[in-house]
Amino acid sequence: MQFRQTVIFEDLGGRTRITWRGDFPTAAERNRVIRDYGADKGLVETLARLGDYMAAMASDQKRKGVA
């Protein structure tokens, strides 16, 4: 199966909005991916890891006096 993922990072002046969109051939295929692979939970986990990574990067830059 093929599907398209689009991720948009929008600068909100000190904050970032992330829009993550998945386009599937049909609603049934989307539902199957969620049901069979837990894609909805995986996305939540991925965004949490991204948040942790970004916080660590900001902390490291602050520690180095970069930011």
C-alpha cells in the first residue's frame, strides 16, 4: 500500500506548530493501518520523542550559550 505523509513546521515566534497529514487511498485503508499497526499511537509516540529531542537540543544550546 502507498500513502503520502506531509509534515509542516510553522514558526509561531518562539513556538512551532506541527501539522502532520496522512493521505491514504481510502478511508478503509487508513482505518486498517490504524487497527493493524497502531499508527495513531505510533504518531503520538513519534511526536513525543520529537518534543523530547527538541527540548534536549534547546537545553544543550542554552548550556553552550548559543541561544
